[in-house]
Amino acid sequence: MPKHAQMLVVALGVTLATAMTASGSPTLSGPGTIRVTSTLEKHTHVDLGKKGPGAGDVDFYRELIYNKRITQQPIGHSDVTCTSTGSGSTNCMGTYLLPRGKIVVGGVIGSHQAYVLAVLGGTGLYDNVRGSLTVHPTGKSESEALFKLGV
């Protein structure tokens, strides 16, 4: 597996813990920053075309999402699909399923280090959310994510 794909395995399955709003409304009403961690539960690689890494290869990731400041149990999970562009980067789309809604992220990952993806939208509490996701690997099988959210 290419090094950037390994970083993706470690880093992409991170997302938001539940966010609370001051008004108690069913959607996020203001900017916020949330940190969570994740661990890989399952990775499936589909090698398309010629044997070995190449354009069109697809990777599917399932990760468990944690907010260990609150509980040691998972608070949700993520499902992420990444397609190799053939140029050393991957185009990824992910959905993060959380107790009070879902968040969708996407973008191209071209670096082996920390990276940023766009928050494209959500449902439930995250119905009107926009912003960015910054991912930092913290260990072999764990990563940390920082979501900067706006509405």
C-alpha cells in the first residue's frame, strides 16, 4: 500500500464528537472547534486495471470515532471511499455517523503528512455546517482530527 494510503488509513476516519449549542436548537447555530480520535476497524482495497498501484484503484475505510475525554466507548463511526488519481494523490469522500447527525467531508489528499479536507455539509445537528477538517496522525493505528465549523 502506498505511504499516503497508509496515512489515510490512520487519519481519515476522524470526525466530530457531539456538539452542543447554547440555544439547544436541533442544528448547530454558531462556529465551533471539536477534537476527536479514531481507530481503523476495516480497510478494503480494490486494485483496478494493471496489478499494483494505479489510477482508479479504490480504498474503503471504516473507522471507529472516539471522544475519550467523555467516554472510552466509540461515539460513532466513519465510512470513507478514496480513489487513486494515478498522480500520487487520492480523491476522498467520507460520511461520519454520530449520535446527533452525520457529517460529509471530501477533497484530494496529496501529502503524506497532515492534511485538510472540506466539510461539505451534514444532517441533524450538523444540518447547516460548513468548515474544514485538519487531520494529524498520532500513532500507528490512531489519529486526531480538528474540525473548525461554521454555519
